[in-house]
Amino acid sequence: MDETLFTSIDNYCERTGPEFWSEPLNAVTNLSFVIAGIVGIVLCRRYGADRFALFLSWWAIVIGVCSGLFHTFANGVTLYADVLPIIGFILLLNWYVLTRFLGTSAVMALCILAAFYVVTGALVAFTPDGLREATNGTIGYLPALLGLLFFGGWLSRRDHPAAAYMFWAAGVFVVSAFFRSIDMALCTSLPIGTHFLWHTLNGVLLGVLLAGAARYGGKRPTVQS
């Protein structure tokens, strides 16, 4: 077994050591994802959204739990538990936008997602190391932001009301990414860091997206070739 997977990770200003409760704010603010998921569940039931929208809401709760594990037991194993649910949510949400809101077929949706993330992933891969360091690694989330703008723009061209939710989420994301980027840079002047604001605002972001899915996820458009 790879012992490095269990080596303590210290990537955030607030963490003071390998102990369980070394990132209290970073850990507790993962409740924002749980709250977003609960709000999504309530809205899905109110608006009669489909099961996939409800599934996304439960998935947001999983993100909160897994991220909470990482910010209490910070090691290589819990890092995967933190990152993979987030990646899954991004892909599933965009799948939902394509198939439910835009009416593309499953095969077309897979092709679009594959092409989009190959291109945006390449942009991140070729990012200069200086920019990566300057953003505290936050540049790695660029595909998620571009996804909100691209698919939101597509919805807007179709005059779909869910476009506004995508754009609002993108705006929140820009602010949350800023706070993630400056976390380590402010350690000397602000020992608690700013990563907890990344969590808090991303909980708001997920809440906005889930509200859009719940509000407009009850009717399936005609599938287009």
C-alpha cells in the first residue's frame, strides 16, 4: 500500500498541524454544501422536478460530507474523496443541462462534454507555472467556470430561463475563486485564511444551480439530432 496516501496534507493557511481539528472553519463551512442539497431537495419536491435533479441535490450533500472529511483528516485518500465528487457533480450537471434543458441525445451529450473538457483541460495543462502559483492552484477550476459560461450561453441563445441561474452561479464562482487564490498569501496577516469563504460561496453556487434544476427540470424538451 502506498503510504504517501496517508501522509498529512497542509495546503491551507488555517491548518496548523496534522491534528483532526486543525481546520475548524474550513471543515464547518462544508455545511454550506449540505444546506444547498437540502434546499435543492425541498425545491425539487415543490416544483415536481425529475429524479435526476433530486439526485443532484443529494450529490451536493455528499460533496459537503466528503470535503468535510478532507478538511479534518487531510491526506491523500481524503483528497480523492474531496475532489472526485466535485468533478462528478460538474459533469452530471452539464449532462443534465444538455439532455434536459437543451434536448440533446445521450450520445450527443457525451460527445459535447468530451470535446469541451478536452479543450478546457488542455488550457489548464498549458497554463504557465507562474499563473498556477499565483492563483494557489485555483486555475485548475477554470473548466468549471468556462462550463457555466458556455452552457449558460447556449441556454441563453435558446431563451431558456435556466440560463440566468448558470450566469449567477458563474458570478459567485469568480468571487469564491478569488478567495481561494489569496488564501496562502494572507497567512501572515490573516491566520485563518480565506479558504472557508471558498466553501461558503460554493455552497451558494450549488444552491443556485440546484434551484435552476428544480425549477425547470420537470419537463423534457424534444430531443434534437
